Amino acid sequence: MDRSKSDIKLVINCSLCGKKELQVIKKDDDELMQCLSCGYASSNIYLGDMKTNETFKSLEEDTKKFAKESNGQIWIPAVMSMPVGVYYPHSFDEDKNLKWAFSPIVDILEEEQKHYPKPDGGFFKQRYDLDSEQIFDFFGEGIIRINNQYEEEISLKAPKDERFVQDSV
């Protein structure tokens, strides 16, 4: 087995939130870190500070405003695209704590699709419903609630197996 090609996975304390939820994956010279508690991530392309890191300077302003520096690295909050919607950093509260938002995917009515053109032609059939976003105080809280909603939605849509349905007497 060639050790230089294998993944090394660790779980350590996050320098931002202090929780032992920082997932670290190393492969060759690449390193990715994602905290499942606070939602921030970094990698070896974000070494240094916000003033001098060229990769950071190329990010959109909406991303930069949520970034933090710790232990010689820049940390960016996660944006998670899921089958049921998108989870993203929303805003800071008065104490500078990051709030998170989830916007569900909704179908676009056929007569409205003309307002949602695809760059390569045709029209989108679904979109993120930003008007129905749900706000969460903590990254992990949102992930759990979204997962629970998704599991409930799946169970409601699942066909009932007649072999396991009991008749009421």
C-alpha cells in the first residue's frame, strides 16, 4: 500500500468553536478541514491571512463577510447543496454569532419556467425558495432539523407495504 496516496482522517478540536467536531482529511499534500459543530471549513489553499491570501481575495464579497481567521488559516462557512434545498450562512446576530438558513427546492410552474432560463438553453424546472427560508442559530441544529424534515417527507411519500399494515379491529 502506497501511504502517500492514502487518505488520513482525523477528528480534532476546532480552533474556532472548541468542539471536537473538526473533521480533517489529508491526501498527499492536500488537507481539508470541516467542523460539524460550527460549520466552518478551511484547507491548505487558505493559509495565511485575508489581506494576503490570493485565493481568499478572489472570493465573492458575500462569502468574505462571513470568513474568520484562526491559527494562521482563513475559515469559510460551508454552503451545502442537498436534494431538498440549500443550507448556507445567513447573517450575524447582535453578538456576532453566525445564523444559518435553509431554503427548500420547489417546482417551478410550467407557465413560470420562462422566467428561469438555463445558460445553455431551456428552462429550469426547480429553484431554491428563498422566501421560505428557515433560520437556525447553530449549524448543527439546522442540519439535524433538515435531516428530520427530509426523513419525514420520504416516509410520507413511501408506498405502504400491505404485508405490514395491521387492520384495526
